[in-house]
Amino acid sequence: MAARSVTVNRLLLKLARASGWVLLGLVLLFVVTGYALSGQYGCDRVIEPQQALTIHRIFDWPLLAFFFAHAASVIYFALRRWGVVPNEKKKAARVGRALGGSAQ
């Protein structure tokens, strides 16, 4: 059971890191296209407003999907760190002590 937990935790950690990097790119894209739409800071010279609007609309759902994937995995690790979600190693040590064995 502990090996499965380690695998799931590693996958969740990789998900949190990867989604964080993807979110950084998506948010920067949204900022640039938003400024291009409003014509501020010269971003309308980098990208045309119609093209910026198209990009802005296309990436709405991917931004939300990556945000929720990132938020869920990071919240899980925060709850584990705070002790709300039990850690498998700590649970195994408690069980071992309860059964009269030595804690590792």
C-alpha cells in the first residue's frame, strides 16, 4: 500500500509542477492578449486585436482546466502538510507502535 501511495504522490507532485509552468505561460498569454485588446502598453503592435480576441477566447477552458488541476494537487499537499490528510509513513509508524513494535 505504501508503494502505491508514493507513486500517486509523485504523480501529483509532477502534475502540480507541470500545471504550474503551463499556467505561467497561459496567464502571460492572457495578459498580453488582454492588453492588445485594450490597446495599452503597445501590445496592439505585437498582435492584432482580432487575433488577440481569438486567442483570448480559445484559451479560456484550458486556463480553467490547468488552474483547477494545479489548485487541487497543491491543496492536497497543503492538507497533508497540516495533518488533515494522514501521511502513510506516519500512519504506519503509529500502527507499529500500537502493536508493540519499534518505530522507524
